[in-house]
Amino acid sequence: MYPQKLKIYMGIIGLASVIVLWQSRLFLTHMTLAALVFAGAALLSSLVAIEMMRGQGAVSLVLPVILAVSVVLGPAAGAWMGTIPTMNQRELTGKVKWPSVLFNRAQFALVGWAAGETFSLLGGHSGNLSLGGLSGPLIAAAVVAFVLNFGLSVIFVALRQERSLNEITRVYYKWMLPSFFVMLPVGYLMASVYGVSGPWPELIFLLPLIAVRTWMVLVKRVHDMYNHTIRVLLVGLDAKDPYTFGHSMRVGHYGAILARHMKLAEDVVEQVRHAGMLHDIGKMAIPDNILNKRSRLSIGETFTIQRHPVLGSSMLTQVQIAGCARDWVLHHHERWDGTGYPDGLGGEEIPLETRIVSVVDAYDAMTSDRPYRRAMSHEAALAEIAEEAGTQFDPLVVEQFLALCSAVNLAAEEGAGHGWDRTPNIPIEEIQAEYERELQEYLERQNMTE
């Protein structure tokens, strides 16, 4: 679902590209060997695009090729080379919706045309390029190409997510900005080498682009290993106590939904999800006879179980994951009135993200069956949370949670019957995939109604 502002933006960019391509149509009537070589290089570099973190498109390596084409063959060549030859594997296999595919073609066409026009307007000439000197027009064309491509992409994602440009840059693009600075000189060298040796040596530059791709894959793999480590901890929690595992998965799920409902940044939403999933990880160190006791806990047993936030935060510190979520795990039993544990924090001393986890933690605990009591109804749980606003819970978070639950019964629609409380023979990968699908479906439904 594309928001209305995004549709208008896509329409404007699409119309501008149609005008540019129409004015550049004569390029198609005299295709040269050089154009075909560049087209092959563009296609090969596009097919190895890297999927962005958090699933917001892909990072293409084709930009240096478009820059070189627009400089050595002219703006018209740059515009047309940004269309079909730049399609990546996700687009060719139908994993990208066709309006986004068309927008990507329009974006690259405008980038190629703008870079070529910049080079030409500043008096640049491809015959004067050499490896021994710097070309001001070529540097300017490279900057225009990369800035324009980056800007058009960021605006697209910002409008689609209905978030600020600053947030989108930080959340989705920060990790790959260094690759742009590496690819820029590659494009510069491709243009310079063409003036000396012709088109065939251009294919050699696929090697540094492959090196850039390898580096980007490693960066993304670090992010994937972070998530894998969290899953490993959840496997241990599942083996220890399947109820706590299901509860933790739901708290992470609800926490992400509430954080996004409160318009927090997407990276914070992800961290809230991790904090919710891991908030009870310290219970792995609690003896079973205390954790599953049906009768009232003794004072010593209560003290033991109240250590689980400290134990959980310590575990996350030892394995060096979860970032600031470690502190949110540590403080998820603090209270707004300052009477919680372990540090007696109160009010806004407690991180907002922790206050979110605390509310959804209580909600799921009340709406889930336990060995010593039956689950409360959705309505009764909301009434209990509303009553504790200003004492146990942050009134603002409670207000936002009640507003969310006025339209969505989380316990019925997002938790119950979806595999969170499961038998041990179901692989955790299936539960994780179900979680991701459930959350994505909710976010898509929310986007459709906003």
C-alpha cells in the first residue's frame, strides 16, 4: 500500500523521467559497441544488489557504471542506461511491486541524465579525461549522481514509512554510506580509463565492485548474527520454560506494535522488540521449583525471582548483544511511583522503552493462563492497567496502549492461536518466522488505515 503523498512523489519522478527519456530517444537509434559493453556491466552489477537491512529495498552497485556512461557517452546514454539494464534480481523475480520497479527505473534515468548534464554544462569533455589528472566537471558529475540517487531513495522510503528524512537516513542508510564513498572513485576511474583504452577495460571494474559488495555482505552478516544470537538465547529459554518463551515472544511482539503506534523510530521499535523478547531471559537462572511453584512464594523465593532482571541484563552484557536493550531488561520491573526493583527508579528516570515493555508485559501476563490461575479477559486486563496508570505504569504509555487496544484486541488477534504457546517439537525457526509474518501483517494493516 502506497500512501497518497508517495503516489504523488512517484508520479512526479516518473513524469520527469518520461520527459528526459523522450528527449533522449535518438540515442536508441545508434547503439554502439561501447553502449552494449556498458549495458552488460550495468546488468551484471545490478544483479548482485544487496538487500537493505529491515527489508526496505536493495542497495545497487550500478551507480558507478551509470556515472561513467553519462560522462563518456553523454546525458542521453546515461538516462537510457538507467532503465532496463539496472534491474536487480529481486525485481526480475517479481519480489518488488511493479510501481516500485517503475520508480527505480525513473530514478536511475534521472540520475544518469543529471550526471551527464552536469559534466557537459561545466565544460567537461570525455576526450580530455586521463588517469594522470583530476577533472573538476567529472568530480561534480559524480557528486551529483550520488547525492541525487541517495536523496531520491531516502525521500521514497520516508514517504512510504511516513517518517522523517533524518530517521530514515539513520535507520536504513547509515550502514551503507561508506560504500557510496568507495563506489564514487570507481565511477571516476571508469570514465577516465574509457578515454585511454576504450570500452573493454570497463569490465575490469566489476572486480572492485565485487569487493564493495563483499564488504557490504559482511556488514549485513554482522547484523544477522546479532539476530541469530538472540534466537540462540530464546532456544535456551524455550528449553527451560516453554511458557516463559511464549510470553517473551508475545511481549516483544506487542512492544513493537505499541512502539510503532507511538511513532518511535524504527530502530527503536526493533530494540523494543528485542527487549521484550529477552526481558525474562534471566529466568533461565531461576530454579524450576521456584519458577513453576503453584503456591505462594516465600520471602527468600520472592527475592530470588526478583533477581531475574539483574541476571538477564548481566547475561546480555556477557554475550555483548542487545545494546541499550540490556538496560531496558534490567529495569522492566521498575514502577512509575519509584517502588519497583532492582534500583527503585521512578517517573522519567525509567527509559521510555522500558515503560513500554512494562505495560505490554503486564497485559500479556494477565491475559495468559498460568498453572495457578486462569487468564483475565482483554477488557479486564485493560481496566487493571488503566487503574495502575500513575502508580505502576507511565500514564502516557497507558493512554497510548488503551488507544491502540480500542481498535485491536492483541490477545485475540496477535497472540492466541498463533503458535506462541507451543509444544517443544515445533522448531523455533518456524515460530520466529510466524512472529515476523504476524508483525509485518499488522504493520501493513496499519499503513492501509492511516
